[in-house]
Amino acid sequence: MENIILIGFMGAGKTTIGHLLAQELNTQQHDFDEILVEKIGMSIDDYFRYFGSESFRENVFYLKTDFEELIHRISSDQQNLRPLAESKTSDEIHETYLPRVTLYEESARFIIETSKKQPKEIVQEILDKVEVL
């Protein structure tokens, strides 16, 4: 099976869904941000700026979440502390979030709405789409 890549703003569920997918598919989960920085020495933003998103889209899933839900998840998650959001107001986080939405939507082959869904529902939706490929 080809790799499945999950993208989305902090709090969208990439880590949780990634762990569950890895268990379901009996494989390992890797953090793409870490791999990209390690392999080619640049951030995802820089990668898209230099190379565009088309080469990247095959199995890219954007975990789209309403901003209000993201704020709720970020503020209530005690396991995954996010230094980028820790000292910022909701408005400041929104300023970071807005420009990324278009990037995520343009980069993803599939958009999975995650608001108000349980992680297992999201995993099943991804698996259903991967089966069709």
C-alpha cells in the first residue's frame, strides 16, 4: 500500500488518526514534518513554495475541522501541548490558521470533515477512500 499522508491545522487530529490508521493497517506512523525537515532540510511551507503541491497529492488527506472545534481541542488537550498556540489568543491563532486553509485544500486529494466525528469514524472514512484507489 502507498503512504497515506494526513495534513491539517494543529488540533485537527493528525496524530490521533495517524496512530489509529497505523494500528488498523498494521504499519508504522511517521511524522511527515520531521521526515521532510530531516531529509531535505526545509519546512512543508517551503517545500510547497519551491516545488508546488501536485507531486505530493496522491494519498493526501486534509483533516478539515471547524476553527471553533480546533480551538476547543487545542485548549483542552493536555497530552499534546502546542507551544505555537500556548501563549496566543484565539484571534492570533486564527491569523495563522486562515492562510493555511487554502494550502491544505489545494494540497489534498481528499478532504475529510472531522468536526463532531469520533476518531474511528474518520479512520473508516479514510480507509473507505483508500480501498477505492
